[in-house]
Amino acid sequence: FSLKELHGIFPWLVESIFGSLDGVIVGWNLRCLQGRTNPNEYSVALDFLDPSGPMMKLVYKLQAEEYRYDFPVSYLPGPVKASIQEQVLPECSLYHNKVQFPSSGGLGLNLALNPFEYYMFYFAISLITQKNSTVTYHVSPSNSAYFILVDTYLKCFLPVEGSVLPPLSSNPGGAIPSPTPRSPAVPFSSYGMHHTSLLKQHIAHQPSVNADPASQEIWRSETLLQIFVEMWLHHYSLEMYQKMQSPHVKLEVLHYRLSISSKHHGSPAQSSYQALHAYQESFKPTEEHVLVVRLLVKHLHAFSNSLKPEPLSLSAHSHTASPLEEFKRVVIPRFVQEKLYIFLQHCFGHWPLDASFRAVLEMWLSYLQPWRYAPEKPPQSAEPRSVSEKWAAFIQENLLMYTKLFVGFLNRALRTDLVSPKNALMVFRVAKVFAQPNLAEMILKGEQLFLEPELVIPHRQHRLFMSSTLGGSFLSSQSPAVTDASFKVKSHVYSLEGQDFQYKQMFGTEVRNLVLKLAQLICQAQQTAKSISDHSAETMATQSFFSWFRFTPADMNGSYTGNDLDEIGQDSIKKTDEYLEKALEYLCQIFKLSEAQLTQMMMKCGTTQDENGKKQLPDCIQSEDGLILTPLGRYQIINGLRRFEVHYQGDMELQPIRSYENATLVRLLFRLSSVLNERFAEQMDVLCSREDFIGRLCRYHLTNPHLIQKIRYSPMVKDRMSQNWGPRISLRFLASYRTLISLLMIYFLASWFYIGPVGCTFIILIGYFIYAVIMSFFFEGWKPHED
């Protein structure tokens, strides 16, 4: 086709593949396309969208002619959208010189994007816009076509080895130029000091551009990463968006907004406030979204760690370092660190307290361990490898990632059920990572550097450093050469949290108390898991074959609150205990907890159990109104760690119909029992008042044994029994499905041995009479079973 025809169908083709921005058109649904379920479509889609496939060839072909395509600003992340609509240019150079006002009658602002940017915008945002698409079968996000394409694009445009491959052009002799700057269609104020890509200026001034293809095409790497970061990590609140800006820039923006608002609206404060909050979105990332971000983080670590060693002389470095090497040097601190920190904070504070948080946890732990993605592979050994001192700079420049987010995880762990094996595994994973040799010492060193008094560093240097990190490309010559480690740590903290941030030390008293609380909950969870294991073992031991055929009513008063361990089995209980034990050991290593402290915690865990070693009351305070639950007691009840022994003490005949009973039979037998009890009430009273064997037999079967034992201790029970709970016949146990099935099986066996229904009934009555005689004979001193 001609370029004009291709230019016309390109937007339609992109929307047909990735779906519409409003989510109505699903497109190829790459997120649910799996090789196991749809192998043909899966392979065709990957081949078509490959970096060297037909779709990318079309992109490069249109790129050579400098075509532009409109992307609605209304579908950008909330903070960026609100900023542009306020005529304030975002700090990312991706949006510079691209915002276009609509023509007369237009509906809104648009970004004028080149074909490569337009394609990648749609590709990246389809992860967000298509998140509500229905999945008819269980799919693994890491095996989907979308996940594989993200990995392929990262490996192609951010190569760990070699350079970026040149684009495949229809003109072999000519190279496709990088996008030329466009004049802005509307004057914008800006956050920070913005420029067009200084990288491109750097490339343009090189004497030999064609000598290194990476020099000419490095803009694809920068654009790809900026789009991924903006679309996937830029959905936090507007308050957080403004918080990350330096104070003097905020003042300039405020003046600009006041001037614009007074000119057009007449009510500056109100209009500005409404505009800022009208577009704030409630962002809820999915588990698949987090997995894709983790893939990006892991690849960026590998990409950054593939940086070649620096030359000995600075002059040699300035002439030999390629743009790709410079990109590797600053790719994480300049492009990812800030937005990923805010993204993780949002997830830690808003993610549900369930096992799906594991995806966020692993993404966080992947970022904290860049040494796992270094070229040199550690030797395989049973002992954990010590973290090298060369990573001290990374830890110090990412101090909040380690300390503040660790405190956030502690607060989450204190509110979760640690008896669950999945939650226990998450605590174990975090404790294991932070217990790596030398890591805690380097974090402590970073905290000490931050807490050093500011005697040498002027206050203005902070702002200069902060503002320079916000704008333009990564080769900004205005970034000061920072060599002081303390200044780096302070700049990192203040740039992310602001100048008035009150830092909470990870190894301080407050956090240490949280760790002690977590250790105490771990001890309680271990005891609860052991109790559940013992309970399950006893239940299995007491459930014999013949106990299933008993005629006594089932336990309607059981108050045991089960846990997911009951259904999982003994293996998972054992795993939970192992995870918690190792997590406690690692926490002791990190925070130097002594044996005496552990012993004291075990004493506080409620080791004063009853004679069975299992039943414990929740933590309470005795008051005039009785027992009052403490916050710890509420936590114990909510998570099933402890419980009150509550038994039903009302009329057993009037309890709600159970799921294992036949409702019709319950009602019919209740009417029959009521008629018999009314007709023979006096005779039953006379029989139960006798002191001989007949009296004991009637008292056992015509009264409630539990209440009989309480008569001498509780006058209230005696009075109520005399009024409503006197001797009576109860036939409700015959309505139980278990009883009915047992009778049918007995009659079936009797007919098999030619006993006959009459003989079978006679055998049942004789057997039950013997049982009744024995139970009534020992009734006075016998404590009835719970069943």
C-alpha cells in the first residue's frame, strides 16, 4: 500500500489489536492469549507484533515521513491529565511539544504522537484499560502473549548485551531520523527545568552519527521506558503528585494558575481547587499489572548492571562512553525510582489483606536486590551470600525503599492471620531477604548518614539537586556532581517525601516495638497452628466407623472456629510452622533480639492454657460490666486465634433446623413429641421423682443431663427447668439424615441375613435398652460427652 493509505489505516489497526481506550473494543485480548489454549493465534500474534515483525516495519515506514496521530489527553493517568488540563506541563519530557488544542468544535486536548509513540502508548495502556475484560478460564499472566511481548520489547530496546538494533526500513541506505521538536500549540508553565531531549542534542553534536547505531536510535529506548513508566506507575493521587515537586516550583505554578484563573474564570481559588480534584482517580492495580511491573524492574536491574566499568581517566570517559552506556548509568534513579516508590506506597496502603499481596511483595523484593541480576553469578552454596559493599551506594540512594516500606509491611503483617500458610510465607520471605549478611548493617549506615547534622551542605543545594532530577533528559549538564554520601541520602529522602518529612528509623525504638509485636503474634500463630493440628489429630482418632451410626443428636453447641489449615492438611500445618520459625529466627538476626526477650514474649503469648493445653480466652480486661475485649483480643477473635466457649442453653427442641436434618420430619416429630408430653406429663413427673433404678433411667432419657448437673449450683436453671424443661420425650434425633441412613442400612443388612423387619426392630430395641441401662446406672457420677 502507499504511505497515504497506510497512514489512514494505522490508527484503526492499532485499535483493532490493543482495543479501544474506553475498553469497549477488546481487540486481540493479548492478556488472555495463551500458547497452551490457542497455539495458532498465539504464535501469529507474537510474530506479527515482534520488534522485527510486520507491525513494527509499518511503524518505522510511517516514522520516516513524520506522520502524527492524536491521542486523547483524557485517557492519560489522572495526575498528568489534570496537570495538562490546568495548562501546566508535566515534568516528563515525553509530553513536551506534543499537546495540541482541538480545532473548532473539538472535544478536548490531544497529544500529537509519532507512529512509534502512538503504538507504544496503546500497547502500554491496554494493560490498564482492558483490566475488566472477562476471562473464561484460568490463565497465568506470565504465560500470556502480552507478558511475552513486554519482555521481548524490553530485551530489544533495552539490551543487556550489545546495542539497540537499527530499525528495519524499506530504504536500506537511509536511516530513520529521530523525532524533530515541534513548537507548542499553547504556552505552558512547567514543573522543574524542561527541555527537549538533551540526549538528542548530545547525539546531534557528535561528529560521526552513523558510526554507532545506538547513538542514532537511543531515543526509542528512552521513549519506550518513559511510556511504560508513565502508563503503569503514574496513577497516584494529585496530592502526592504535588508533594514531589520542590517548594519554589510550586510557588511559580501557583502564581501562574492565579493569573490564568483570574483572567478566564474570575474565581481563582475555587476553580483551581475544582480542577485539581475533578480528575483524581481511584487507582486499583491488578495482580497482572503488578507482575508486569516486576518484569520491568527485573529487566532494568539487569540492564543497569550490564554497564561497562568506568575508564581510569575522566577525559577518556567523555569520549568513549556511548549514549546507551550513559542511559544505563541513570536509568533507575532518573526514570523509575520516584514513581515506583509512590506506586509501592499506594499498594502497601490499599491492597487487600489477603494472599494476593504476594505479587506486590515479590516486586518490592526484586527492586531491593539488584545483586540478584548482576552479571556475575554467585556460587551455589547452602549459606546465604553476603551483600557486597559495592551495593552500599544503591542502598543509601534508595533508603526509603528499604526502611519506610519495611515499616509499611510490618503494619500489614500485624493485621493478617499468620496461621494461614500463605501469609506466613510472606513474612518469611521479607525476613529472609532483610537477614542477608551485611544488608542490615548497610541500611543502618544509610540511616546514620541521613541523620548527620547539616553543617556543610547549604540549604539551596537541596533544591538544586531536587529540581534537576525532575526535568528533561537524563544527560542534563545542570546536575551537580554529588560526591558526599550524606548529601545523596538526604537528597533522596527529601526529594521523595519533602523537606518537612519526619523520618522513622528502621532500627529505632518505635519500629523495634512493632517487630516485637510481630514476634509475639508469630509465637501465638505457632501455638494456634499446633492446637489446630492436635484438634485434627484427635478428631481423626475419635471418628471410628461405628461412631457414625450413633443415634444421639449431633453436637449443636460446638464453638470451634475453623481455619483454612483444617481443609489443607497436616503438610501445610507443618510448612506454616517452619515458615514462622525461620521468620522469627531471621527477625532476631536483623534486630539483634536476645534469648531473654524471646522467652519473655513466649510468656506474654498466653502460655497459661487450661488443662487440655488448647483452650484460651481472648485477651480481656475485667470491669464493672464484665469482660471487655482489648485490641489484641479483638485481633485474636477475628483471626480465629482464640475464642470464648459459648454454648446454647435454650430449649434444644426450638433450635433452628440444621442442614443435616429433614425439615419436614423435624416439624412432624416436634408435634408428635408435644402431644405425647402434654398427655403423659404427670406420669413422667412421677417416674422421674422415684429414687430407684426406674427413676434414674427415666431421668436420664426424659430430662437434659447437662441441666440436671447444674441444678444444685444454679437456682435459676432449676426454676427454668421446673417451668419449661421438665421431663419430656424428644424425638428430634430421628430427623437427622445420619440416623435415617443408619436405620436404612441396618434394615438392609437385616434383610440380607433374613432376619426380617420385625426381628431387626426387636434387635435395635434390645441394643438400645442395654445402652440406656448402662448410661442411666452411671448417670449420677458420669459426665456426659460433648456430643
